[in-house]
Amino acid sequence: MTAVGGSLANMYMIPIVLATLCVFFSSTAMLKVREKKFSNDSKSTPLINWELFRSNVNFRTLCQVSFVHSFFMSISWPLFAITMVRVIKIDMIQIAYISIISSIVAIFVRRLIGRITDYAGRRRLIIISRAGIFIYPTIYAFATNFYHLVIANLIVGVFGAISEIVIFAYQLDVTSEGQRGASLSLYNTVSGVATFFGSLFGGYIPSVMMSLGLNELVSIQLAYAISAIGRLGGGLLFLKIKEPISYPSTIRKEIKRVVSEDIERTKEELEQIELKGERVDYELHEDFELLEGRIRKKEY
């Protein structure tokens, strides 16, 4: 966008078109996915399966707690762009850097957490990630430069990736195979309603505070404070959920195991590279000796 320049409309058109093309062509990979056929004997399916909500206590508790947390989490969503553009006044390249940083961190954390949660369980990781994410709006509330935002997005990259993995895994744990589609749709509906009203509330708070005489920065900081406190409190509410099955290990043990496995794997890969390098050196040495022998024969 920065390199091309031109009008603002033209600059925005570039990433929008590229994103559309990337999404379309990447989605064609799903054509290779196969699923088993099944028959549905029910004559009619309700729009929302409330029976699942009533009968499954673990799932109901997850939805209730997630509703509270999602509401407070989304309060700060409309404010992040205001802070970046009007308070810190960063440019488009810096906004891109922030997005890239959180994405790269999330890539590595997802791989790590996926290996940990299968042995250490979901509940503690859910609590840590959901409660810990209060740090994100807190940093934004007092940020004064670009580097503060970098730190905030490093943190959200970690906690966001953890939450994404473990909550999905927890839903699979507390629902049967025949209910998973319905449970995911119902959970997303509950979360969607919460974030809809939370975002509206978050957008109105600064406007109301400014109409009462507060300046823009203080009004935004107040909204961030409400979101941060709500995120922390909502995260601690996940203490109410129960682990449906027992897991053989702990988070600390699994982190040590995963780190040690990665270290050993890295050592093995380095040894393989070293062996390949030695083999190449040996082959080159033999080739040079053969070449020298042929040169001597010609000289004689």
C-alpha cells in the first residue's frame, strides 16, 4: 500500500483484492478432503439445539462463562484502531509489523500448546489464557509509542493462540461426536451475541464520557480499564468449568518434555547436517585426488 501510493481508496483496494484471491484459491484445498457418509433419520432439526445446552452441564457452563468473558473482551476492540492511529499515530507499515509479530508468535505457540494440552489437560490453560489476556488492553491504555504496541501484540499472540487451541479441544471433550457440529454452532452463536453487544458498548463508552466533559484519551483509557477488569474477572470464571477426563501430566512437566524433545531433535538434525557435510567433504577430497591423479598421468 505504501509503495504503490495514490488515493486512499486505491491503496485499500490492493490488499482487499489480494486477500479475496488468496482466500478463494486456498479454500480449493478443501476439495481434496473426504468425509464419511452418514444418514440423518430426524425429520426436522431446530434452528438452535437448546436441548444440548440444557442437557450438557459442562458445555452449558463453558457457554455461560464465555459469554461474560467475550462481552468484556470485545469492549476494547473498537478502541485499538483509535489508539494506533490517533493516539500513537503509527503508519501503515508499523500496523503491518504489529500484525506480523502476533501472527508469527501464534504460529510457534500453537505447535507447542497442541503437544502440551493432550497430556496436561485443557482447564488450566484455558484459565491462564483467558485471564492473562487482560494485559493487552492494559498496555494499550497507557501506550505512548510503537514499541509498547509491539509488546502488547507479542503477549496477545501467546495467549490468543493458547486459548484458540484449548477451548476448541475442550469443546470436543465435553460433547459427543454426534453433537459436535451443533455444539460449535451454538457456542459461536453465544460468543457472537456477546461480542456484538460488547463492541457496541465499547464504542459508546468514550462517546458518553466525552459528552460528560472528559478528554478523548481519558475516555478511551476508562473503556480499556473496564475491558481489562472484565477480561480478568471473566477469565477467572473459567475456574467453574470441569475437566471431563483426567490427564496424566502437568503443564510444567509437559513444557520440560517438549523443550527437551525439541533440543534432542535439533541436536539430531545438526548431527545429520554435520554428517552430510563430512560426506560431501570426503567425496570432494576423493574427486580432487582422482583429478590430480589424471593430471599427473597426462604430465608423464
